[in-house]
Amino acid sequence: MEIEHIHFYVKDATAQRDWFVDCLGFEAIASFTHSDTHTELIQSGLVRFALSSPLSVASPVAQYLDRHPSGVVDIAFAVQDLAFCLDQATAAGAKVLQPIQEHPFSFPPLKWAKIAGWGKLSHTLIQRGNSNGAIASLPHEIYPFWNEENTEESIYSDPQNTLHPNSLPIPLHNSLYLHIDHFVLNVEQGDLKPALSWYEKVLGFQGKQTFDIQTKRSGLHSQVMISPQSSLQFPINEPTSNTSQVQEFLDLNRGPGIQHIALKTHNILATVTQLQKNGVSFIDVPPTYYGTLRQRLGFDERSAEWQDIQRKKILVDWHPETPDSLLLQTFTQPIFEQPTFFFEVIERREGAAGFGEGNFQALFEAIEREQLKREKQHSA
């Protein structure tokens, strides 16, 4: 199981597309309007996003945004056997939002279905008939977003001619990102175990790492879930106090949801440099963090790369026995009006896997500092 695409509901899909293109380095693939909703498709490497916004109050996007801030509403997974996955999901109690659909003119064949996920999240399951089992790139992500019975109402713009159902385009060139490394789901306090059980029984994920992060002010519990058939993984977090940043997310989001998505890159220093030139802001990392790193085996403060890592404020983790297997991460400031969603940029060097506890703690503390800044601004 791999991520096919991720669907956002936003206030203005065209403006949000322009931000992704100008700031994050994505490319616009296509746009289409159906009934009361406008959708933009963007891509970088194998990272594919759909951005939908309402054209009237009758749009389901408008109804969602009336209750929640902009954010992720659907994570679509590529599966090899859709019927089997859907049977497994329904047997485990999943609610089917859309039964199996098939596009009659696509080659390889395209089938999809949609189930309700945790909270307001949904999951589209997509099967393509590739004989080699590989995940094809665009164009077929477009088809799960519109009703084939009313295609005459849709208006399409396809500047790169990627949407012909018989085409098999390759990932875009010069992409900043390789693919989605992971995503993070925040749930209500006390819901961590039920959420873990749901994803295990419904979609076949398995538990991996666990984290208990604590500061003087707040904390969280986290469990990393992985797909045994692929490298896909995602942490699920719950707050341990009312002052937790996870609780702030839950309050502002009005329920559980996706806190951030990690974009994997082959060179985080070059990528961050480009994003900063594009105007992207990142969270701050205090000098004390690198003071702690200096005490660990394998830290070479004199090297040009380590100095650049400190200048770019990249979080770093490694095991003393394998110092070349570096986990390098940084995190953008929230991208929407409410501080409920941000991106991570991540590089895994020399087979670095999982999540480093030092980085997890440093991230929590960094987000907590941003949370305290907001609270001071509101009280001023």
C-alpha cells in the first residue's frame, strides 16, 4: 500500500495552487470544475495533491469549511486488489462512502472505492491494472473526483496533456521531492488505542515505534504505524494535557485530523535553500539543540556540511554505531490561516529508517515554542 494522492479542501484552490507552485516548487497539472466545486491538481515527483474549493454554499467543500479550517480530507492509497481490501475493510466495520467504481476507457484499468477514515478523514482506495505492480503516475487521479454520469457539466484545463486515459506519464523532471515519506494524524485524548486498532483491522497497518514526549508544560503519546507491504508509515498522536500542542490542533481543527505531511527529498540542504528563496518560513531551532548534538559521537562541528545544517536549522539524528545513517528534518510554519497544518522536509541518508526520539522531542519543543508565541499575541 502506497499513497496515491492527498486531497485538500481549501478556500481558494487557484490561489492555493499558485502558492504551491511559487513557494513549494510544485507543478500545476490540471484543473477542472464540476457542479459547485473547483479542483486543481499539482505534482512534484511522486507527490500528488488535489486542491478543491467551493463555488457556492451547495458545495460539499463549503459545508466542510463551515465547520473546519482548510486541510486534508482524503488520503488515497494505491492497492493491488481493491475488492479484497474493501471486503477486509467492511468486515472490520468500515463505512463505505462510495462502492467500487470503474472507468470504462482507462488503460490500464482503473478502479476505486472510498471508505470513511478516522474522524472526518476519508480514504480512497485505487487499483490500476499494471502488470508489474508499479504505481502509475497521473493522469488517473482525476477520475475519483467527479461523477462520470455528469461529465458534460465539467470544464477541464489540461496544459500538459497528461489526462488522456491511455497515457502513462512519468514523474515530472527537476522535482524537489521524491515522494511522501509519512503523514501524522492527531486524535483526541483517549482515542490513540482505538485509532491504532482501526487502522490495523481496517487497512492492515501494524504498530512500530512508540514515543512518550514530555516537557515541563505538556506532552503527547505517539505510535508509529507501518504498512507491512511497503515503506509507508504514519504516527498517530494524542495529547496528554489540555495545554498540549496536539490539543490546540484538535480545538482549532474541531476534531481529529492530519497535522503534517513529510516530503522526502534527496538533498535537504539544497531543497531548504530553494524554499527559503521562494519565501517559505520554517520553525526556529535554538542553539542549545546543537550544543546537545556536539556531545554525541559522530558530530563534526568543523565540517562545512554540519555548519550549513546549523545555519539552516535542520534537526539531525543518528545512531552512534552508524553515524552515516542520518535522519535530517525541518518543518515549515503553518500554511493556512489557522495553525493546524504544516509540511515537513525530510532526508533519509544511508538507509536511515523510522523516527529518532531526539528529533521527535525537538520537534515537539519547537512547535510548543510557536504555540506559546501565539498565546502571548492573543493575550497582548
